[in-house]
Amino acid sequence: MGRSFGSVRMGVKEITGRWERVARTLPGADREAALRVVAMAKRHASEGGP
């Protein structure tokens, strides 16, 4: 039998991908702040990666 749900990392990748697309539509400082949040979420989910 296959998995009935995806992994946490797959979910984080999907969510941060959506956040990143939205962030790129924002103006100036809002864009920078949103992209920092995306980067922090990716780092946090990578279990101690850079």
C-alpha cells in the first residue's frame, strides 16, 4: 500500500512555493520581508540545514 499522506518536507515545499509566488507580486519592502519569511520556513523545515 502507498502512503496515505505526504511527508512534512513535501508539504513545506508546496506551501513555501505558494508563499514565494505571492511574495514576488508584492511591492518593495513587503516583497523582501515575505521572501525572508519563506527562506526562514525552508531553513526551519530542513532540520538544521543552512
